[in-house]
Amino acid sequence: MTYLEWMALHVKKHQEILKKLEHLSDAEVIEYFCYENMRKNEPDFCPLYALEQKCHETEELNCYLCGCPHFRLKNDVHVKSFCAVNSRFGKEFKTKDEVHQDCSDCIIPHKKKFIEKFFLRDWNLIMKDIKS
């Protein structure tokens, strides 16, 4: 599955949950997306929930963004993706022919303060700059 295919599926899941939460304030929506609550109330949102695993080992993990608005896909012969802000927590995954962004050590988009900064109820709008 490509990243764009994943995004298309993920935005649908996100929209379904937000329909149920229309009555909540933005702060309450963000709180709803904390890992523990999502694992319990939205078990199909992430395949890791069934395994009781987190994508990043951190005490405070919020799943609202799930992807990072700073991640960029690049239509380049060698560089396929990169971090728009060059996060010090990011790194590159290199193959013989390609370079991909590796965000596995970056927990920034899972922090409540970061989510509050970028919060929109339309996840697709938050992630609109992914395709460079």
C-alpha cells in the first residue's frame, strides 16, 4: 500500500470518528484521540491497538494526526520523501537507489501541543501539503 492509499483510507476512518464527536469541543476531540481511549473505543482505527502496542514508545501518545503534516512525498528519481522542517528526530532510510524519510524516532505529531497548533477537524486539510 502506498502512502497516498493509506491516507485515503485513514481520512475515512478519521471522518467517521469525528461525526460521532461533533458535539465535543476541539479540546475534547483531541483528548478523545489519546492512545488509551482510542485503543478501547476505536479498536479498528489502528492495527497496533489489537496488539496493545504503540507506534512510538512514549507515555503521552495522541493519535489525532497519526501522520505528520511536515512529511513530504517527493516525485524525484532518488529522493522519495523528506521532512519539511528537517526534524532532528527524523532520519533517512536509504536503499541502493532511493532515499525515504524515516519518522520512527519522531513523536512530535503525537504530542498534544503540536496537535493543538495544527488542529482542524478536517484531517485531509492538515495533511494537504504532503504531496510536494
